[in-house]
Amino acid sequence: MLTFAEIVSNLGFVLAIDHCARGCAHCPAFGDRAPVQRAPYPDLAARVAGVAATRRRLGLRPGVGAAGRVVHCWRISDPLDYVTRLPGGDVATCADVAALWRAQLGQGLYVVTNGSEASPMARRALTAFGDAPDLVSQVKLTITHADRSWDSPRYIPDLAWDVAALSRLWGLPSTRAEDPGGRRFRINVKTTPDRLVDIRALVVAVLVRAGLSRATAETACDDHSMVRFKPIYDLGNATGAPSPVAGAVDLSTVGGGRYKPTPETRRGLQYGIRPDGRLFVVDMYAFTEHDLGTAEHPLFWPADVEDADLHADLGVYADA
Ligand code: SF4
């Protein structure tokens, strides 16, 4: 039996943005032709306020137990691509999403991005994070040869701009519950073993261009809390085929699926709300997700959740 109490108690996602058009080869979104969806900011604000009110009704205090776990505003998307026009004509960015998280959920926004790609609105968000670090629990900037921009002459200067905007966060602690010992900002380098030397040289070039001395850049590359080199896992892609990245780590189990249990950092089943309000569930260990309800009758987050019976059987099953 599934209830709203269960969903809110294990809510891992309130998506401001869904899908991605950046086309990184290592990403499960590779080959996804679905258009990027963004929640209208007023809808997102109402939804997050509703989640916060429901948490209070259930006695889930911010920062305590499951309520302290991160709530993501994205899953397989780049949160810096969140840009929507407000009714008054101004534009909301990822920084405005972060302001909602801070005010309503009592946590900074967790941001994992492949960079601003020199987008003015994405840069505006990064500047806001640098100026007001409490907006974010942690920012991770991914550098990888699987990025579609890898061979572009803009790749290094664009990333360097982002690093310079965020560099102040290196000196601050992460406030993300899942990484209490980390820094507020970290670079994740995703690489296959054969590209390690190349990509390390590129990261040093990015850091130097961002303003670090060469010696400091080299030291940063040896400091796992500042720059972490990680393998590329074969998480498949949107067509169901294996990752096209040669040398990606195979996670196939005997049954042919993909399974990476990490109970120390995340819960196995997490619920989410899509930009249009549809509810979904994610198996965080198997990297799969599906909508709740049926195609004809999808289950939506209620606009009037304050009137909802949180313990009523919703008549759907998470593993349907
Ligand atoms: S890795 Fe991130 S930026 Fe790249 S395609 Fe996937 S979701 Fe988009």
C-alpha cells in the first residue's frame, strides 16, 4: 500500500527540470529525444511549499533523519539549464530554485552540473551561489571527455569561468547530509583509464585559467576533496543500449541488469514529482524509474495537499 505519507517521507526529487539535451555520451540520457521540461516557477514554488507543509504535518523536521536527506531538483538533467520566464517578465534561474529549497525545505540546493556552457542565465546562477553560498549544500562540476563540448575550443575557458565563480565555495564545508566531510564545491572528473593523463592535463589548464597557480592546480588535482577522478560507469542509455563510451565500467549483474547498491549514501527507493506534477519512483540501486499510476490514470501530486488524507491508500504500488 502506498500513501502520501510514504511518498513524502521518502521524497528524493522535486524536479524543476526533467530530461536533457546536452548529449554527453556517458549519460543515461544519451539518445533521449524527449524535450526538456521545466516546471513553471510559481508551480514549483507552490509544490515545494506543499511538500514542506506536509513534512511538518508528518513531524519530519528539516535536517533530521530522512527529512535531512537531500531533495534533488533534477535527476537526469543539468540543473543550470533551469530557466523560465516569470509572470512579471523577469527570468528565474537555478539560483531561484535554490532560494526555494533554502526557505521551504531548510537545505541548500545540491547542484551537479557539467557547467554553464557560457549561458548568461546559468552564469547568473553560479554568480549567485558564489555570492550567497548558503543557497547550495554542495556544487559538483563534472569534467569529462564524454562531454559533447570536450573537443570545443570553448571547453576550457567556459569551465574556467565556472570554477572562478565557485572558487570561494572550496573553502566552505558541504552542508549536504550525504557528504558531511566534503567541501561545498568539488570538481568530479569522469574518465576511462586510458584518458586519465589527458584529462588531468586539461583540468590543470582549467584551474590555471581560473586563477590558480600551476603548483596549486597540481595540488588540487591530488586532493580528493577538491578534484576527484572517478570511473565512467556503463549506466546504459535512453535507447536501452550499453554506454557508447569505450572502457566504461560494466555494472551488469548475472541477471543482465545494472545494480550498484550504495546504502551508505542513499536510500534504495525514492519518490519524485515531475515538472508537471506527475509522481514517479526511482530504484536508486538499479538506475530505473517509472511513473506511478497508469498511462491512462497517472498519479499527480495534489495541488491541495493540505486537505489530503496522508495515510489513505492511493491504490497504486511502487513496484508496479
Ligand atoms: S551528464 Fe548531465 S549534462 Fe550531460 S547529458 Fe547527462 S544530464 Fe545532461
